Amino acid sequence: MTRQEKRKGESIDSLLRKFKRKIKNEGTLKELREREFFEKPSESRKKRLKAAVNRTRTEQKQNELT
């Protein structure tokens, strides 16, 4: 459970920004979205393969530019 303590004189807006940043860095929201719906093993395999293809394409494009 992620907690963010409020300091004396700290605004709620800054506290909320810190909390959101902390959650993003920990990967809590990403994990929550991934676990929201069940994903079949075949679907997750396809998703990983597609991500790998996209990664290699972007690496190739970057290498072409340099």
C-alpha cells in the first residue's frame, strides 16, 4: 500500500502530485490495469511478441538515423 504523509503547510495539490508520481514509479497502476481482465496465455504471448517487434523496429529506425 502506497502512502504519502502530509507535511505541515503542504497543499493538497502538491501532495496529490507526489502520490501520483510515487504510484507511477512503483508500477502500481500498470499492474492494476494488467490484472483488471483475465488474459489468456496465448494472448499474452502475442502481446509480448508484438512489443518485441515494435522494439526492434524502433531500434532499426534509430540506427538508420545515426
